Amino acid sequence: MKLTYQTSAKSWTEALPIGNGRLGAMIFGGVELERVQLNEDSLWSGSPKDWNNPEAKKYLPEMRKLIFAGKYVEADQLAKKMMGPYTQSYLPLGDLLLTFDHIGRLSDYKRGLDLKDGIARVQYMIDDVTYTREMFSSFEDQVIVIHLKANKEGKLNFTARLNSLLQSVTESSDEELILKGICPENVDPNYFRENDQPIQYAQEETGNSITFEGRLAVKLEDGFYELNDEGLQIKQATAATLFFSAATSFNGYDKSPRKEGKAPSIAVMKYLKDAKKHTFEKLRENHIRDYTSLFNRVELDLGPSFVKEEISTDQWIEQYGASDPKLVELLFHYGRYLMITSSRPGTQPANLQGIWNDMLQPPWSSNYTLNINAQMNYWPVETCNLAECHEPLLTFIEELSLNGERTAEINYGCRGWTAHHNSDIWRQSAPVGAYGHGDPVWTFWPMAGAWLSQHLWEHFAFSRNKQFLREKAYPIMKKAALFCIDWLIEDEAGYFVSAPSTSPEHKFVTENGKLAAISMAATMDLTLIWDLFTNCIEATKELNCDIEFCKELEEKRSKLFPLQIGQYGQLQEWIKDWEDQEINHRHVSHLFGVYPGRQFTDHETPELFEAAKQSLLRRGDEGTGWSLAWKIALWARFKDGNRALDLISNLLQLVNEENKTNYHKGGVYPNLFDAHPPFQIDGNFGFVAGLAELLLQSHTEGIQFLPALPDAWPNGYVRGLRARGSFEIDIEWENKQLKVVVIRSLKGERCVINIENSVEVKAGESVIDTEDIANGLIAFSTKARESYTIRPIKTAAL
């Protein structure tokens, strides 16, 4: 449950992350110089603007004519006229630099991150003096706390400074060091090099971008401090507690941060004033209580470790990888830690890097990539009992849908709402691409609304909160479905197809040997629309509303273009059996219906299920970090735990930026951040979801226990996972046999389990009557907040 190291971090991907959903920091652990790299989740470039393209509507009929005529390359070129601007970028706040007056011999250095309490620690000796640091970001108190201590009186001497890559100044008040700055009006993506000024600021009086403020304060047990505009100097102390907080003028996705913004100083001053009332011990207690209330919900044991001696985490990865069950557990728990520390109620959703970024032009703008990555971030929240952490994305979807209504109307003349490949804090909903710079293979994809709507349904499916479904989820889902209804057109055979249509980021080879992106009825489009229509149909039945709309959706769903099986026995990715641009491409978009969807199952659609499996086999086991995570979840759905473990082995390869080890293969960095490369946090989150899927599945009618348990984990337990229907589940197994399951019913819903053996179901000491409903499904009624113990009567190997 710890990440541990014997040296300080030499690069950002060796530093250790802390966060409270809003305030993030990367801890380097330096001895003479400690760098604490700082982030605030609402610190973005830009401001609200109109990104819709009225010309797109004019070109849409011509686009469809080209597609139906088989002129796909020409359609790609026309799509460039239908694009909008690129999104804005997530930005770094700055650095807190601590320079220590150490003179003497260094020994016994260690640093680490303890996942049990969410605290990063550094400890070392200078001659005979032991120095310790404890660092955490408190959600309850909204401050980053750094406690520094020497074990000998008066030996703690250091200077603290604040700086930023953004336009900023530092100044001081009587008690605090203050960093004030402004964000650029525009930051281009790092792959867009056609602008002479990729980072643009405006004059103070004409600017419209976000302003920010960070403040640093100190509380000493002894010694004294001096404060001026250059820094905070602590002298002859034994212990000191630093408090840092920050805020921005961001006041909503649709408000000018300069004209209608909040005053950052008011929030920051209050955070610090309140925090300084507490002792360090009280702040730590508050933090641990809040953090563990989420983290302790899930426990996992996959077997004993192979490591008998103390070893640093990077060496552990390099020497053992996924062969050591305890390292697999660590990566699982680390992903849960990252979710808790980057996404909390009231914050922005976790972006492409969570909340951690040190670059002015971060990879892919560190934005919200909506054709897989933002969704993957939130795959584990429901299954792994962190539903509260889902709230920022659900709010994001609601706000994005409002902008998306204008995009649907202006760009396409459609009802409902739509969004595309990228978004940002301003909830951009139009296609990106700088009005022709981008490639349609990733810019032109109006299906983000359909995919994001799945998260609304899943939150209901796990919680069974009908008020949420009625008031929040269903209205947004319905409008996403209305867009899809209008977007679909009939082909010559009377089937509904989407046009134009792409399979995100993957091209096909046309009959004349050219590469193209745009066609019609790509499999991903059809499976997303099927999923959205199905969820809406079920929602109308849950709410007993919109009967006629339900009938319309059922009719449209039944007439979607039939999915095809290709020449290799694979599920076709496109409407025709074209060859892939890249057979091992990292995206597996056409397999959405297996995971995270539920359209393809071995019982309901065996032929398509087998074809999807063949597609995954053709893709191979290589991939970037997030791609490996998706494949792990897919192999879990295909009930092949051993193949999934092979992919976990690929994921648990050490990627080292200094010597470029495994740099282009995906894997994890020394601090366990997922390596695309470069760093993308979605692989961390996707892995957590995939591992949970190996142990518990509930997307079909019955809950399945250990559906894809690898042979390498014969004994173990998991506690606290969630299943659809609002059930919390513990599973214990021995010699690959199910030993005992405990189901806690949170809402008193009817429970259906899918199990091969005869079982006995008990509530307390009472045996519960069960109803055999065929095909290995067993059902029983439950009461809210009551636990049910399930034991196989005659065990059989799973």
C-alpha cells in the first residue's frame, strides 16, 4: 500500500502526486531543494466563445452525397470546412521551492506515498540530525499542508519561494507570501505549429482570461521567520507547518472570468485563515478521516508477494512486474487513490492528466478527450464504490449538453445536443481542428453525447436513484437521443445509418488503395446509438413516461444498419470490409458493444460476440497504456482472465524517461503514472476498472462472481465492489473455487445472481427462499441495508 524510493525524483514522472480534487501537487523530495509543483483544477487558458461553424450545415448535404457515391477521400477534404477552433489548455499554477541550509553528510534517505492515509513523506539524515516532511492536500480544509521537522532543536532552516511559468508577480503581506497571475487568452495545442504565437496574452485592461492567486503561510513551534516579496525564510526552528492554497476567477463555463469572475483572494484568504486555526495534528486528522472514508471502502488480496526485502517501487516494477500479485494490488489501489485525489464533488472532472500538469503546452492540451479518454477516467467509479467522485463528470455532461444544443442546431440543423472529439473547461462542443488544420479521423465525430450519456445511465443503474434519473439523467439522455434520431438517415435498403461517420483515430484502405476516415455507419456509431436508445427505452419504463418516444426509439433501433462479420471472422469496424490502416491500432472503438457497452454477450449475440473477440485477437496485445487497460477490460468480458493478466504484464513495464526504456510501448513510469507515452491518467483508471471486471460483472441479467479469474491468483478476496442494482459485494475464493459471497442490498432491489453451482442464501441465520429462473440464474428478494451470505452447496472449479 506504499510507493517507496531511496532517491529523490529526477523527473516529473518520478515525483509523487497529492491532491484534493481541486488542489494538486507533485512532490520531488529533494534534500537541498524541494520542488512542490502546484496545480489548481480551474486554471485554464481562454474564456467562453462561439466555436460553432454555421458553414457546416451548408456542407452536410454535399458531404452525404460524396459518401453515398463512395468518394471517401473527397469527403475527408470537405470535412475540413466543417471544423471549429481547437480547445483551450489546462495550465500549471507554479512551484513552491524550499531551499534548505543543510551542511553535512546525507544518509538514510527515503521518500514515499502511503495510500492508506494519502500522505507523502520524505525522511533523511544530515550527519546526526533526522529531517522529516509530511505532505497532503486536504479536501476538508482546502489547503496543501507541509509539515517539516528536525529531531534536534533549532536545526530546521530553509527558505520558501513561489514562482510560475505564467505571467505573475510575488508579493507579501504581514503573514503570507502571495503569488498573483493571469492566464493566456489562448494556448494552442503542442501539435499545432502554424501560429507564430502559440501562447497569447492580452493587455490587462482588455483581457478576458482567468486570473489566479496562491498564498503561502507558516506556523512555527519555535524559531522565527522573515517574510518579504522574495520569499519566506525560517530560521532556528525545530518544526514548521506550511499552508498553501490557491483559487482562480473562474465562475462557471459560460461566464467571463474577468468581467463576471470570482475574486480569488477572498477564497484563498478564507481557506488559509480557517486552516491556521488548527494544529498540524488536527489538519492531518481531518484529512485522514475524509480520505479513508472513501479509500477504505474496497479491499483486495490477490496472494502473497514474492518480495521479501525492502525494494523501491521502480525496482519492484522492473524485476517482478505483474508476476507479483502485491504489485498488481498496488497499481489497483493507486488508481483509486488518483481518483479520490483528482475528482471530488464540486471540482472539475479529471482531465487527461487528472489535475497534475507542469507544462504551458501539455500533451493534447491536457483537455477532455471524449472519444475514449475522459470516459475511461470514470469507468471505475461505480464498480469500485466511489460514486461521489463521478459527480464532476455528471455535472460536466449537463453543462456540455447546453452548449451542445447550439452546436446541434447551428452546425447540423438537428434537435437535441451533440459534442465531438475534444472539450475543455468552457465546455466546447463543436468539432476542433482550427477550421481545416485537423484530420477528420479525429476531429469529425459527433458521437460524444451518446457515449457520455452512458455515464448518466450507469450512475442510475448502480445507485437506483430514480430522482436522479428523472430530474438529471433522462432529460439529457433524451436530448442526446433526439440528436441521433435526426442524425440518422435511411440507406437504399431502408436501414438507418449515420453519415458522415468515423471510427475514431483509425483509417481504412479504400478499394483504390487510398486512406480515408469518413464513411457511413461505422460500427462504433451504431453501437453507441444502440446503447443510448436502449438506455433511454429502459429509462422510460423505469419512470413510466414518454411511451410514444419509447416506441419511436424501439422502431429506430430495430432498423439500425446490421453489424457485419468480415473476411477474417472479425466484427467489421466500418460498413464495408476494408483493410485496416494499422492492424494493431491502439483504438478498439468498434468493440464498445462488449465493454463498456452491453450489446454483445455470449448468450444474447453469440456470433457477434465471437466476431468481436476475433477483432481483439487481430489487434494484438501491444498498445499504449490506456489501450492496454481497455483490452484488459475486454478480455475480462470475454472471460479470459489469463489473457487479461498477460496484458497487465505489458502494462506493468517500467517506462523511464531518462534512458527511454520501453518508451514507445506503453507501461508505467517510476511513480506508477500511466505511460501513453507521455503521461495520460486514463490508463491508471482503466486498469482499475478492468481488474474489477475480472472479479465481478453485472452488465447482464445476473451478477457474476469471478467471471475471469486468472490462474495466477488461486486464493484471495475482494471486499466492497459494487454491482448494478445497488448492491455492495464481498467475494472470497480458495483454490480457484468460490468460497463465500456477501451481498449488501442498499436499496432493497430484487437480486439476480448467475452461478454454476447450487447455493445457499442466508440473511443472518435465516435461509432465504430462492427462485431458479433458468440458465443458472438465481433470484431472491432483498431488504434495504440487509446483508446476504451466499455459499456454494457443492463447490466446483471456476
